[in-house]
Amino acid sequence: MNPDLIAAARDVLDANRALGRTVATAESCTGGLVAAALTELPGASDVFDRGFVTYSNEAKMESLSVGSDILETFGAVSIAVAWAMAQGALRHSHADIAVAVTGVAGPGGGSAKKPVGTVVFARATRDGNPALVVADVRQFGDLGRTEIRRQAALVALNLLLPES
């Protein structure tokens, strides 16, 4: 496992453990890499509740209750879908905070509006205002599939840190 991912995962586990907070992940383009980094560390089970790998649109709808209307209107790589994924991860878990990742890791699948390297993130908290969308779009560029996924996992882990 990449040492940067392990270090970021350790920070997430330590910070959330100190708050008594549990986390969940909803991943598409990272394919479970965020969850894998968290569970690479011993003792993660007291912080990490569960991870959802929802690569297909059907999986997003079935496992996270993302509406087909949202997917059809905005596409899988959108703030609306990432936000719905994060909310769905909270709804279908016992976690206090959830992060969602969806994007285009390449080498194909990109478009003029959403080129390879486009990744969308969202974070939702159980006690947070559901109308307040915490989301971000990153353009990593065509760094290659492995590096796009690694960079995306690092951003997602950072989103699971308590706000300072």
C-alpha cells in the first residue's frame, strides 16, 4: 500500500477516534482504495464502519439510494451524484461522517466536459445540515489511472479529517 495513503489513513483514524466518531466511504472510481487504506491499519474497526464500492450506476441506486433522475440529469461524475452517494452512505450505515468519490480515472471514458482526471468528492455528516453541500471537483489531469486513483483517495481521506 502506498505510504502516503497509509499516513493519511492513520491521521483519519486517530482524529476521528479522538472524537468518538465513525466513518463510512462511498467509492466509485477509487474502487475501494480509501476503505483499503483505512483497513490496512490495525484497530481501524473502532472508527471505520463500512465502505460501499458502487462502480456502476445500478450499484449507486441499489446500495446508496442515488436517484436515477439525479444520475440521468447530471451524470455519474457530478456534485449532485457525489452528494447523493455521501448521504446514502450515511443512511445505510451507522457512521457519523461519510465521504464519496466519483470520477473518470481513464484511460478512456472522458469527455470534453469531464476529461480523464476529473474527480468529484462530497462529505456529509450525520449531524450536519443536509442542505449544506460540502463537495469539490478536482481536475488531476491525465496522470494515468493508478495516480489519479491515488490522488483521489488522498483527497477523500483528507475530507474525513475534522474541520479545523
